[in-house]
Amino acid sequence: MKEFYTTTYGKNAKIPLDSFNLWADRAIAYLKLFCTVLPDSVAAKKCICEVAELLYSRDNKNGIESESNDGYSVKYSNGDTKNAVYNIAKLYLLSSGVMYRGDICDA
């Protein structure tokens, strides 16, 4: 998966390679909330990479979505990681038939 991330997914990797496997494992765990199985496809691998970057980014920002120095303002994200992951999963995996039916994010 790490090789796919560096060679196929993108050249501007956001996650340091020494910690990529940790974030990919977390991404897979989140995706298993919405999918019966994760296929061995390019779309699924791209989905894992995008979710891993989302989780990495949110973890490293400590919930801060944006900051401004000009009068000091900080905007915190609403922490809705589950919905964000679900939307990424829909983008890549909905047509594959592996996602559960129904609206899981309302729970």
C-alpha cells in the first residue's frame, strides 16, 4: 500500500512514509464501518489513501480548521470525521456494490 501511495496516488504525499502504514490501517478501520469488504482495486486503494490523509491532517491540526494572525482567530472543525470518511467512501466505492445500504452516518 505504501508503494501505491508514493508512486500512483500522488507525488505530493502529505503523510510521512515512516508513519503511512499506521494511517492506512486507521483508514481501513474507518472504511470497514461502511463496507462489507474492501476490494483489491485501484479505486479502493485511492480511497484508503485519501481517508488516511484526512485522518493524518485532522490529527496533526488538533481540531483546528483555520487560523488567522490578523486579529487572532481560530476556527475549529466540527470533528465530524465519520461523515467525511463516508463521503470519501461514496466517491470511490459506491458503484462497486460493497457499501452497506442505508444512511449509516445518522447513527
